[in-house]
Amino acid sequence: MADLQMNDPTLLNIILIEDDDGDAKAIRRAFSKARIANPIIRVTDGIEALALLRGESGTPPASYVILLDLNMPRMGGLEFLSRIRADPRLQKEIVFITTTSNDDRDKSEAYAHNVAGYILKTKAGTDFINLVGTLDHYWRIVELPTNPYLTEG
């Protein structure tokens, strides 16, 4: 059933790229408390995320937004951003950073890679449910294209 949901172009998937189990659980809990039922597909680093988005590890989701942590093993968030922005089929993907890094250099580099937002996990706290609600409202009103890896052979 999850595969059917992933490929339903009318249903926006959330790709959560997060290595920390506690943070991933907190994000899922916030979506649940806000009664947002969009499928959440979790991968633990940039390498897994690229494989998912490029269809190397099965069929990628039809439509999605990305919630990206910065500090991860193997391939961190900033390197992942560099890779997708260099890929003609993924360069326009919508990415929100969710991180503990309050470093201005990280913020500057993330925004240089055209992220949609930079969200500090430590500031989100109890307001994270409000943030999740804002994200839900955002993707309900915007039109997103389907994954280009689904339309090309």
C-alpha cells in the first residue's frame, strides 16, 4: 500500500532525510499531532536519498518535498544539496532544512543552494506542530511537478 501512495501524483510525500532516530520520531509525532496524513519516507543520509530520488532503490515517489538534516554520516545535507542542484532532473526540488546547526556559514550555504527554508530543531520545540501545519498549508496550495525520474526512461 505504501508503494501505491508513493506513486499517487495527487498525494504529496514527505521525504525525511534524517539520521537521528529521536529527531525522526519527533517529526513523525508532530505530523501525527497536526493530523497530517501525508506519507513520510525516511532515509538516513544523502546517499540513500539520492538512490531513492533517482530510482536506484525502487520506484521513486511521484511528488514530494524534502525535509533535510545537515549533519549526517556518509553524505551530509550540504553535500546532498550540491549533488541534487547539479542534477538536471533534481535541481529544482523543494528542500526545507531541519537542523540543530545555527552556524551562519551553514545557513548561507544552504540558501545558496536555493532551499525553501532553514528550520532550527531547537527553536521549533513546542512550535514544531505550528511549523508542520504551515508546511502542510504550503504544499496544499502550491502546484508541484511529478518526479522527473518517473517520466524519463
